[in-house]
Amino acid sequence: YLSDARVLALNSYENRVYQVGIEDETPLIAKFYRPDRWSDAAIREEHSFTFELAECEVPVVAPLVRDGETLFEHAGFRFALFPRRGGRAPEPGNLDQLYRLGQLLGRLHAVGSLRPFAHREALQVSNFGHESLATLLDGNFIPRSLLPAYESVARDLLKRLDALFAANPVKAIRLHGDCHAGNVLWTDDGPHFVDFDDSRMGPAVQDLWMLLSGERDEQQAQMTEILAGYEDFAEFDPRELHLVEALRTLRLIHYAAWLARRWDDPAFPAAFPWFNTQQYWQARILELREQIALMDEAPLVA
């Protein structure tokens, strides 16, 4: 490919992603992977999963292949090239769109359940929860005056999550892993999934709950539509609905730890200047206390 020197940085913090103009052709997307974040084998496994999905006509954006390879290196930086596929986010709460997304996720999970990942991290309480909390406590990010309150509520929640996951063993399959509205782009031809960076082994409901929005009754109606579409193509274990608030809790703790782990990257203090402020951690404590209350509520139903 011959670039026309038009390069546009796209909104990405974990990696560096650019739209690169190509002479007389549609621009490409170049993703430069964060050093030491993934092994080569893990990245190639992610790429292979997207090809497997594409072969089964699941709408994903798979990397470009050259000489049988999808992962390249320049000046010590690993990168992959992708076709540019734009689109808009789904409309929050649109039941027709959620039914369609449920169908596509059922197809995605039907493929994902065929075999496990060998090189990619699984979603577990140990890594998303306990290791994340250790990162926050060891890094002096939480103001001293708020540290006891945050540590107490987080440890209480993780104890509950350990018990919940132990009491509700569910099948782990290959997932998208970060299936929120920003990673589903809609065009006139329908939706497609992007950004499989966080693809991992985990319960199917992990790819469903982040599509929910609004109050409890709205979320129930949305989940009903998602599952109606999903079960056109794959079975869903209704016991997994007990894990929705647990998975939300893990995401909250893990996200704070992700910011902490990246704080040495100059892009992060510039983009998230509120991270180590008193107000931020007060809000996180309240958020986790609210999770305790939400976990005490009856789960959504299938």
C-alpha cells in the first residue's frame, strides 16, 4: 500500500489507532499494539477468531492478510491493518435493534463455543477483581482519607463475587469481551462488531449486559428482546442472569485499575485528569455501595 500521507489519529487509549490515507484507494485503519500488553500468540488468536466469525457470516471487521500474516512489526512496534468500516452506534433502548443484535450475538457465541482460546486471558474474579484491587491499593492512587472506605466496600463485594461465581458455575466460551454500544457500528446494511482486543473466555451474558440501558423495567424489556433474538441461534443458560450485576461490579473495579496501570503513559493524565482526585474516588465508593444494593435485588429473567 502506498500512503498519501494523510494520517488521522482515532480515539483509542489502549493502543494507537490511525486512519491512513492510501493513494487512489479507500483509507485503511492501522492499529499499533501497546508493547507488552499481549503476546504475539494472543493477538494472532484474536485475529483467527475474527476470521472464523467472518467465515460463518458474522459481521466483524477482520484484519488484512499479507503473505499469510496479519501481525506485522516496524521499529519494534507490532501492528495490524484493517479495512475502514464506519457506522453509527445503536440507538439506546431500540428494541428492534436489540433483537437484531441478540441474533448476531447468538451466532457469534455459537462459533465462540466451538473451541477455547489457548493464549488469551479469561474473565475471572481473580484477575478482574482481586488483582485490580491490589493494583489500586499498591499504587497510592486513592486518597488516604478515602482508602479505608474504598478498600472495605471493594473487599466486601469481591467476597460476595467469589461466592456467587463458585455457586453458579457456567460455561465459558470465546466472547467479544467488550460488547458495548461503541463497539457495535450500524450502517444501512445492518450492524457489525469492531475491536476484539478484549476477546476472552467468559460467560455468554458478558456480551449481553453492556447493551442494556435505563431503569430496571426498561432493562428487562431490552434483555427479553436480546434473548429472543439470541435463542434463534444459540441456547442461553438463564442462570447467567444472576451474574449481570456481578460482572458490572468487576468492570467498575477493573476500569479504575486499568487507568492506574496506564498512568505512566502521558496520554492518560491528559485524557483523565480527574482520576486521582478526591471527587473521583468519592464517586467510586458510592458506585460500589450501590452495587451491593443492586446485587441484593432479584436478577433479570429470561
